[in-house]
Amino acid sequence: MSVLPKYQQGGQARFSFRIANGLGSFCEPDWEDPDLRVEFYDGAGGLKFTATKTSSPALAAAGDAQGAFLFVEGIELGDFSLGTCDAHIYAKVSGEQVFPAPTILEAFEVIAGTGAEPVYSIIEKVKAELPSELPSQLTDSIIAQYIHDASRRIDAALAESYPTPFPGIEQDPATPALIERLCRKLTIADCLIFMGTANEMELKPLLEERAMAELERLRKGELALPHYEAPLSVYQGAIYQEEYPTDTLD
């Protein structure tokens, strides 16, 4: 079961999807098609935003290890009602309509704002991997700030590949286990620098390099988070199904 991205009301959302060519790969739409668009309807059923190649934010294309995908980044959610937002996709490939027209996908969920940015690990887990004798200057508040900083680094690294921010460590469902571990390792690296042990023990560079390497693999699609989908798929050609799947079919 996939996790529908959640964004706070008043914040910004991201939506991405793929168009399968029926041959096991993905393609871009006809960009000259005047009807190319993605309409976003909020939880109350109201049309709140239409993304085109000239809108702001605009419909754009990118690629990862799996192939091409389309995305809209920075959808303003101030006027969106709470609940699940649907995306209605209208596209053509080589002059052929993508069916069904529109292809309707659940895009994301708009939730009430919490007023605080989520963090992806906790002080106790960080301390459990640090030396038992900690300097008094390395307070819990400093560790908490390092956790916050590491969480934002992760968001920045994965913003184009996953819906960020991820759920916080105290939320239900909680932060994905891999994201928590990477946040913890980045935080420990900062703590070691603070303690002045990094150069002597050479742990900080190793921890940080490994964590950043894993983040890069996640960004490229070489690693995947369980229950988090890559960009959703629609189908190119005269294909119609009553219950349209979101998984890719060859």
C-alpha cells in the first residue's frame, strides 16, 4: 500500500506522474498540445489550480533511473480545503490521447498545519550512539538543533524525488526507518564535530559521506523507500479501463 503525500494547508505541494509508452518505458507528452494540462480539485471537489507549461508553477519534465516523468512543484495550498486532492490529467503523445481522458489520480492530501517543521530522529537515539562521556556543553537543545538541521538537509536532497517533508518521528505513520537512520547519522556527525573528536577519530567524514551517498541513491531512484511511490503512471494510447491502476504495466 502506497503512502499518499501529505501537505499542510497554506503550504506548497508537489505532484508527479509518468506516461507509459506501452513498451516498458516512459515518454513525455506533446508539449505543443494546447489542451495539455493537469487540473487539481481539492477535498471539497472544487477546481483550485490548473497546471500547464506556462502556468506558475508550471508543468515540467525531468528524469530519474526509471525514465521520464512530469511534475508540478510549488502548488499553493492556501485556498485548498482539507482532504484528498485529485489530479485530472489531459495529455497526448504523438497526437494520440492518453486514456481515460481525463486520467484521474489521487495526488496528495491537504492537512491542517502543525506550525512546526517535522524532525526525523530523537535525542535519545542520537545519544545512544555517542560516547558515554559527553561534554556538558553538548546540551540536549544543541542536539535537537542538529536533528532539525539534518532533517532539513534530507528534505532539500530529496525534494525532487519524494514528497517532503516526511512525517515527523512522533507522527503516525512515523518517519520512514531509512530516513530516521540517515538523520541520526548526520546528527551524530555534527555532534562529533562539536566534541572535537572528528579529526582524531575520523568518524565524522565517514558517517556523513555514507549518509549523503545513500541520500544521493534515493534521489536517483537507485534506492526506494518502502510504501513511497515513484511518480504515478498514466498510459499512452487508446487504453481504457474502468478501474484505472496506478502501477505501471508493460
